[in-house]
Amino acid sequence: MARAKKPKKPTSRFVHEDPWRVFRIMSEFVEGFDEMSHIGPAVTIFGSARTKPRDRFYKATVDLSRRLAENNFAVITGGGPGIMEAANRGAAAGGGRSVGLNIKLPYEQSGNKYSNIAVDFHYFFARKVCLAKYSTAFIFMPGGFGTMDEFFEILTLVQTRKTPRYPMICFGRSYWNGLLKWAN
């Protein structure tokens, strides 16, 4: 039988830096809440970062978010490319508040040019709080693991009554059908 190795002691750098991380986390919440507190009624749109401008879901997202902006709803997204860009693009075209909450990732996403309110995040959990806290409805376009994570986060907040039962709209029947059958 193999013996379990003793866990390595944390390096002094880890021990000294980790408690200070709390201040970075706090600053993300403070900056996010400060930027978001004045946006008014809002809808968050989630979806794939890899959707291209010629895709039907990209085009539908531009149109939908433009209409939301024309009806005085702010549009909130994760601030990146794909569906997020489409939503911010439509909101900006509709003359509305186009909010991009970008996550800093190595070799990945950078903020899109259509956000007229932009906040950068280092931590996913702080970003998800701001994606959820200021919305009165959530629209889910087809996406990947990130979209599913966000879908189940919002669903859990509603189920546990941590947030009001705001509309959760899944766009693209054939994409969402299996998941919605399973969830019911």
C-alpha cells in the first residue's frame, strides 16, 4: 500500500499574500456595485463567447437587445465577444445603457467595444454577483460551460429565494429542450 505524502507547507509568499486577497475581492465588489447602482431596470443576457456575427443567434441577440434599450432597459453582459458582444452592440445601437462586466483571463477574452459602462473583474464570483444583482430578467442564448454555470447559478438563487422569481428566458428551443425537460 502506498503511503500518502505529507502536504507541503505553504510558502511564506502564499501565507503573506493570501489575507490581502480579501482587499482585492472587496474592491471588485465596491467598484462593481458603484458602477451598477445607477443603471435602472436591466436585463442580463448570457451566451457563448464563440458565436460569430453571421450566426442567427448573434443577429437575434443584436435585435433583441436593441429593442430592450429602446424600451429603457439596460443590457448587462459578461462583456466579451460572441453573444455578449451582440447584446452590447444592440443596446448601444438602441441608444441605451450597454453594460459589460468583463473577466480578465489569460489568452482569452478582452472587453468588447460596444459597452458604454465597463467593469473588469479578476474573480468569477464577484462578476456573477453583479450579473445577477441588478437584473429584473435573464435571457440565456445557446452557450457552453460558462453559460450553463450562469444558468444554474440564477436558477439556484431563484429556487432558494435568494433573489425574486424574475423571468428566465431560454432562447433557442432545440438547444435548451433537453435541459428544461430534465430540470422539470
